[in-house]
Amino acid sequence: MAAPAEPRVCSIARTLDVVGERWALLVVREVFLGNHRFDQMVRRTGAPRDTLTARLRTLVEAGVLERRQYSDHPPRFEYQLTDAGRDLYPVILSLLHWGDVHLAGRDGPPLVLEHSCGHRLVPEVTCHACREVVDPTNVTRRSTVQA
């Protein structure tokens, strides 16, 4: 009898533990778009208030967001991206681009981002060392974990 397969040790799985739930990435999207307050996020995401509260708590505990008080009376808080949160920007851009290409329909994308150069932003993944565009056919894998 074969031994049961064990889950692959994987940074994708670890990342999904933090941001893999729908509302988590929508919260991150909203903060990138400048909506830092709870009520703004409820309106812009459509998330139930209790669900949004739980997601914000998870993102703060994971170091993706930082909770900052902006009012004393009554106490009110807003959320800012940490360095780890800002590092999710390529993920947000890639999801946006994929949705624009595969799901936008006849009306086109509902949001278009423009780069500071004046052109529509089309994200690409490039190799940090050589600056070539990354394609699955030009990547090899090397495991650092012993199977």
C-alpha cells in the first residue's frame, strides 16, 4: 500500500492562509485605492460587517495592514498598508489584469489604471536579474526542501 501523499510545502499555500479568502484581497484592493476606513470598505466591497471585521483582524495580525487611530471621540480607526501589504500590489495588478482579459465582457474593464508615463498599465512579471519577461516555459524549479 502506498504512503499517503503529504501536502507540498509551499509559499503559495502559506500566502493563501492570509489572503486567500475573497474579502481579504478586496480589502487590500480598497486600501490600495485609497479607502482606509471601515465604512468605506463595507460600501466598496459589499462584505458583511462581521466578515470584514474578521478579515481586517487577520490582515493586521499577519502584518499586511496596520490599524491607526484617527479620532479620539469617538475612537475611530483606519487601516494602512505595511511593507508586506505594499508587496501585494503585483498580485492585485495581476488579478485585475486577468479579470480584464478574461471576464470583462463587451463593456470592457470597469477600472483602468494609468501609469505615470501616461499609458494604460498592463502589468508584466519580469526577472529581477535580467529584466526579461517571465513565461512558464523559461522557468525551472529547484526545491530547497527535501521531499
